[in-house]
Amino acid sequence: MAIKEQRIIPHLWFDDKAEEAARFYTSLFEQSTIGEIARYTKEGYEIHGQPEGKVMTVEFELAGYTFFGLNGGPHFKFTPAISFYVTCETEKETDTFWNTLIDGGSALFPLDKYPWSEKYGWVKDRYGLTWQISLGKIEDVGQKIAPSFLFVNEQMGKGEEAIRFYTSIFEGAVIDGILKYGPGEEGPE
């Protein structure tokens, strides 16, 4: 499978640690860089309430995948409904990602063997962002990092409908595959 071209850039809303988080993540992933950093100005203070000079946004790249971090205040929090799936090609790499991301964070699924992976774990990091770490082959999935959208509670079972809707909006969008629950495998309500 060919490497995917990224057409959508995730924007991550941090309270006030966007630059710190970007530096942490770029220290973990190979082929990673910090890009442009924009700072709040005194213009618009009555709206944003941030001191002049404080980091407003930071662009960063992890393993060739672009992200944008925003220091937007405490209005929104990360949720496990959106996480980033990281494919690691060795056990050592899997363990390194897991051990680094869980430091100051917590496990949602412990690092272990599961039916879909010989070694997989789902972790909430110190910033509240969730990552699914899995031993596998990048050539099988096309990229090191892939966003993962989870549909639970009143949205349970609507994932396929949503992905078909999203791909209908963007020209050239394709669905590479949809993994469905087997009998008796339905997730939590």
C-alpha cells in the first residue's frame, strides 16, 4: 500500500500547553519538526484574554504527519472518541512509545496481545490526548499515524454512515476498508 497524502490537518485544542506538547511529541517520533509558532498580540485581547507574547498556535509534524496545536484555554477537553493510531514495526518501538506516552498519563487498554494485534495498547497521555499504539507494518496501513474516530453511546453503530458521508464531501476521498465487529464482539454502550 502506498503512503497516504495528508489532506486534513488535525487541530488540537490545548488549555495552555500546545508548545510543550508539540516539543514532547516531536522528541518521541522520528522525522518530526516544530514549524511556525504564532503568538497572541494585544489586538483582540478583549476576546482571547491572553497576554501578549503567549504562544497561540504551533504547527508540528510527527513522522511526516502534520498537526496544529492551539492554546485556546479550558473551554474544550480531549476525548477518547478521537485518538491517533500509531503503527510501530518492532516490539522495542512499541514499548518505547507506550512507556513514554503513559508517563504522567493512564492506560485505557493495557499494552497486551489482542485479536487485532500481537501487541497493542491505548493510552491517554499527560496532556489528555489518546493514542493507540500497535505492533504492525506501515506498508499494511499506508502511514505511521492515522486518526481514529470512535462512535459510542447514542452514536454507536453510526461509524460507517459517518465515514461514507465524510468521504462524499471530499473529492478524491476513498475508503480503504471498514473493520466491523464480529458476532458477540460489540463494544460497550
